[in-house]
Amino acid sequence: MSHWETILIVDDEKNTREGLGKFLGSLGYDISLASSAEEALAIVKSEAPNVVLSDIRMPDVDGMSLLHQIKALDAQIPVILLTAYGSVENAVKAIKAGAFHYLTKPVNLDELEFMVKKALSSQKLELENKELKKDIIKDKYEAFEVISESQKMKEAIDMATKVAQSDSSVLIQGETGTGKELIAHLIHNMSPRKDNSFIAVHCASLTETLLASELFGHEKGSFTGATERKIGRFERAHNGTLFLDEIGEIPESMQVKLLRVLQEGEFERVGGTKTIKVNVRLIAATNRNLLDEVRKGTFREDLFYRVNVILLEAPPLRERLEDIKPLVEHYIKHFAAINHKTITGIADNALEAMKHYNWPGNIRELKNVIERLIVLANESVLELFDLPNDIRGENISSDNSLAFSGDNRTQGNIHDMEKEMIRQKLVEADGNKSKAAKILGISRRTLYRKIDEYEL
């Protein structure tokens, strides 16, 4: 039986190292021999053996010192130590120093064979876990990668990249669904805190009591239902990043407590007396203009300046139309995979219609629309008539829609067809805009906007 693994045997006694080498070689392993720690280190640097088998008692540098030096070079290499002076004390000392195992001389060959196999299996598992962790980190980063081709979003990403290296508080301002939490994740993943926790709290969904418990934790019995101690989000985010979404929704009494934590880096759990110190980087987000809230007296001015060290704007989707195509393509691929559908893309006129929609729910709305389309799709390409009515023509009903009927969906440009349809319905209504809007199934406000847009 042959193996690709290399075993390095280190012993100043020639008969011992050659005898062990012959035995392990007969099991199919590649064998390297060293008579001293110095020679062994040179082999470790040049060949990177899979396992090191070393005597403890050697002249000049002993096996324990060699163990430390090998671990400094490559912590993944298992080291099995051998000695004729075995004792529980030495065994414990060797294991604490990082040895994989400890065997006494004369070596039991069956035990040695078992231990080498175990060391190799352990090394393989550790390396696989390391690679898996890399993949998880990579997948996590890619999951929070901002998809954008627009200048406005690129500017926001550039700013996020710059502020990531600092520890300054960041306030991300933007409409609902613009990807504020995505930007917060991006900042965290590029920061020196990236290996520690990113903890998010959605403030708008919590009552004042629940918010206090979520942020600071609580002690057992501190209120009805507190049957055990709870660790709060600030504690969980220690040495990491705390993301407070919709910080503008926090009640004023909680704003005072939050300000204290940000200023002093300490707090007490609800119902507790012990002061807990934390080191947390704060990123906050809001869909409100917090400066206006300060002027209204609903948001504390001192807290505003504490969280607003760096202001970052998340632009709405209607201001980054260049991003609709890559976002749509991304979500088609994502939801097609999840739903086991073979969807190859989207028709040009459907994509064009999406670019002319206002997207009040921004990226979140776009994502939900694509998911719905994928789930309901019967063909491999998403077509214009698959889109919801409000996206393909401002709630124009299919009964009255010349532009969007199945027979006409491939004829001409969507806007030319829409313009012609509106013109026809205005003629039918004798110029009565209210009547025309009713026929079209849209609001008068939308009709007036379309009339201006098409100069009818």
C-alpha cells in the first residue's frame, strides 16, 4: 500500500531512526530522516512533512524545543514525541506544548502505526475545515457584495471602502429597501473587525422594553417573562460591529441610554447592577432625515452628532437605473437556482419597462418581483406580459392595453405603443381626462404625468 504522505523521523540514535523509518516505509509512507533538530528544521522548511516523529532527548536542541520551532513554522504539522523516560508529567507537558501525542520507548509498533494514521486524519480534517472556513468567508463576502454599475452607487461603495479602515461611527441614510444593511456588512467585512461579530438590530420592530432587552440584555427575574439571563446585542458585538437599522425609530428614553454606551463604552443589563464594558463599532441606518428629526425635537442632537461622524447616502433605485439590468440578472440566476428553474434571461422590452418604473420599494421590491416571476414562469425567458401591471404600464389593465396585449408585445417600442394607446383613449373620451383615466385603469395623476411626458 502506498501513500503520498511524508513522515519525518528525528532521532540522534541511528539504529532507532532507521528502524522506525524501515517500519513506516513498509507501510507505504515516504520517509525523511534527521539526526538533529537543526537538520529536521531544514527538512521541515524545504519538504513540509505531514507528520514529525521526534525523540525528546537529543544533544544541543531537545525535542520539546524542536516542537515549538516546528509549530512556529507550520502549526498544521502534527508532532509525535518519543522518549525512554516516559512519565505522566512529561506527557502532560508535551501535549500542552502542542504535541499531537506522546509515546514511550521502546515503541510499540502497532500503537505507532495507529497514532500516525490518526495524526494524518486529524491534519486532513483540520486543513479541510480551514478551507471550508475560507469558503464560508468568501461566500459570506460575496453574499454581501454590492451589485452596481451606476456612478452614484460606486461613489457610496468607494466611501464605504475608505471608512471601513477606521473605527468611526457611520450613519447610512436612504429610503427603505436601498441596501443600507448590505453597505453596513460591506464596511464590516473590509474592516479590521471582520473576523469578529456583525450584529444587527432592527429598531423599528421592537417596543421600548424589548429594545432595551435586545441591546443591553437582562438578568433573570428582571421583568415578567425573564426566566433566565439574556446576553444583549452590545455584548455579542464586542470587538465587532453593531448595526442599528432605523435608528430614528428609537424612543427618546432609549436614546439617552444609547448615548451613554457610545460615549463611555459601558452599560448595565436590564435589572442588573454590574457594569459591562464593550468595544463596539457602530453603524446606524435610517430612512428619515435625522437632522430634520433633531429640529423637530424627536431625536437628540448629541446622539445625532455621535452617530453621524460619517454620513453615507444609499441612493434610491430610480437614481441608479444602470443597476437594474445587473440586479435583475443576478436575482434571476439566484431564484432560478433555488426554485430549480431553467430561466435564461429577460426580454429587452420587459427590462426597458422595469427601467421606467419608479420602484418605491427599491431593491427589496425588485428582488421580490423577480422571485415571483421565477416561481410563476412557464418559459425560459421572462417576457413583458409576465410583469405586474403597475410595472409594465402604470396599472393599465390588460383589457384596455393595446401596448401590452399578447398579440402586440413584440411590436415596436413599449413607450411608442403606450403613447399611442393613451392618445386613442383620450380621443374615445372626447378629451375628458378623468374618463380616459378610468378607461385606462390608472389614476388621473398618472395620466397627467404621462400626457406631460409624451407631450400629448
